[in-house]
Amino acid sequence: MENRRDFIKKTTLAGLGVTFSASSYARIIGANERVRVGVIGFSDRFRQSLAPSFANHAKELNFEFVAVSDLWERRRNEAEAFLKEKGLASSSFVKCRNNDELLDRKDVDAVMISTADFQHALHCAAAVESGRDVYVEKPFAESLEDARKALKAVTNSKKIVQVGSQRRSAPNYHAANEYIKSGKFGDISMVEMTWNVNQPGRWRRPKLVSEIRQEDIDWKRFLMNRPNVAWDPRKYLEYRLFYPYSSGIPGQWMSHQIDTVHWFSGLDHPRSVVANGGVYVWKDGRVNPDTFTAVFDYGPDNDKTKGFQVLYSSRMHNDAGGVKEYYFSNGGMINLDTNKISPEGGLTAGAAKEMGMQANMLAEQSLANAVKMSTSANTGGDPMTSLHVRNWMECVRSRQEPNAPARVGFNHSVANIMATTALHTGKRVTWDSVKQDMVVS
């Protein structure tokens, strides 16, 4: 029988669409044992990037897929066919109608989560509470409440959790971080970031929208703790266009780039942010902007005289500029598009002499082992994600902390949610480090 504590935990989280088996599953994986992985959400992201990345290392590290959970039977069947064709599925591969069925199984050691953006945090919490290690796609969370619950669950469980912030496994980003931390770069004075595409079909699924029926899925279970609204196939299949199921650009793209700011600077969150944007071109019924700009202030909470600004902009209707990440100091810049360190923009001898100062010009050099991230909607697997998935698989075996643990996912979620709140309210949003909460002013 369940004890009172188990019953309260199960009953409370069931109200959020998250339920657990009465006895949480936990198994110590031997060095030579196969690691059995369940797929939670057979998404485009999983099929096009996570599965190929997994395939690159599964044989060597002795991992295989044993089950899939997806609310839509069509995707469950597609998952089974796809994974068996690729030789990644066990002979006893199981299709589960929901996560409860999958997490109740005794033959699942770990899970990979690639469900709708707003579901990541609570699906992660349910998985670690049930005793599983987790690879969870970003954004880690789309609300502070969900972010807090997930981080607490991960911390209490001590399970291995890797958030899909794959830059954290790329050698060139490690090289940039080490260079900045060495002091050679000087203080970060500003960061400029863009993520521009021209893709009217990005996040659209018109064919599937016309084919799915409400009776095909459990709509209430899909909504979890979001408002109980009427069935809408676009919100189910094109959720990235609709708040509160996704923040769109911040959750999908900015989460990657703002995470590097936290990593390189050692700061967990912005001090403040303002934002603006709108649907200016793709007027297809979407709610989330096709154009978005945010300006962040970063620096230590106890010293307002130190810090730097981050200018982030993204558009979905003109790809000029592409993906750019520029870190500036008084001595030059790090260009993570070209993977070059240069004295460009640094303090020249002429300008310095006027003020009785010394010139400040960085030495030219390249970042080691450059790996770029594709902006394509159909990546077909990419080297950066492959490295990141491998890091997770190795940590599942070694029990070492992975490159992107849950805490960094929580931190990028704080920045995303602050920016989204600033966009929706038109107000400046600050972070209260004492209360660990946003302040909208």
C-alpha cells in the first residue's frame, strides 16, 4: 500500500497532469549492462537530431531504445517503425499511450524528453521522481512555477539530467569560455546576438493539422496545468506559435544564446530586461511574434557599477545576418560565427594617447575545434547535438555531472521568462535575488 507521503505526492502532482507509480523505479546500472531508454514525445526534433545523435554512440556505449510515449497513436507507430529501421529499438520495443504507462515500466532506465515546450519541466520532474535519468530538450521551462518544481525534483532525486543546451558540449564554446575566464579578454562590456531566418513554414504543420482529430489524443492530458481551453489542432501541433504553450523565439532560440552569457560571465540571471516585438509579416493566426528584440542588463547584484548589456534580436521573415554571437571587451571581440578572437573595435594607440592611456588590442587567434549550430528546421543531426547527447550518455554511466545540468536550464528559463513578461506587459522586468522572483515595474 502507498504510505501517506507517497499518496500526497502522487495526488498533488496528478492535478498538474503528472502522476507516478506508487513505487518509484530505481536501478543501479552495471558498467557492462545495456542502458534502456524511453522516448517521451516522438517529435521532429527527436527524429531529425536526437535520434541520429543517439545512433552515433549507442553501440559503443551500449544504449538502446525500449519504449515510446506519445499521446497520438500515429506518432507511436511512426516511432516504432523509425527506430526499428535504424536499428535503435529493442526487439521488445513497447508503445505507451502516455507517460504514466512508460514510467510504470521496470525496463526503462532513462528517458529523452522532446515534448511541447511548456511540458518539458513537469515531464522532467515526473521522470526523475520515478527514478530515471533524463535528457530534456530546451527550454527547460516556460513558467517560473514549473521551473522551480522541476529544479527541486531534480535536486532531490540526484539523477543525471542534461538540458538540451548543446553549445555547452561544443569545443569552440569551451575555448571561448576558457579564454574569457583566463582574464585575457578583459571584462565583457557588451554582447550582441541575432537569430534570423526566412521560413514561413517554421513551426507550421498544416497537413497534420488537417488530418488529426480530437479523439486521436488525450487533449486534457496534453494541456497539463495550462488553461482548459477547447480543442485546437494548431495548439497541439503548432504550439510554438501560441503562448502559453511556448514563448516562441525566446524559448526556442534565445535560450541557446542567453545560456552562453550565463556560462561565460558566471552570472545566473539578468538584473533587468526590456523587450518589444510583434507579428509583422507572417499573419497566419499566430500569437507569438515573428520579430523580437530584448535588451538585458547583466552584472553582480551587489555592485551596480559593474556589468554589461546584451542586445538580442531575432526575426523569422528575413535571414540577413543569420545567427551571430559577438562578445565585446575594450580590447576587441570574440566572434562565435567565425570562431575568431580579434582586436576589432579595441582601444587603439591614437585614441588611448589622447587620454594618457595605453592601447588595448587583443591578439588575433582562432577558437579550437569550431563546431557550428545549424539554423535549418531539418538538421538531420548535427555535430554539436551529437557531442551533447554523448556527454549525457557518458554521465549516465559515470554518474558525473553533465555539461548542461538542470540548474543552467533553470537559469536560461529565468532570462526567457523575464523577457517574455517584458514583451507581454511592455514594462521593465527585474530579478529580485533575495526573493528569487521577477519584479515588473
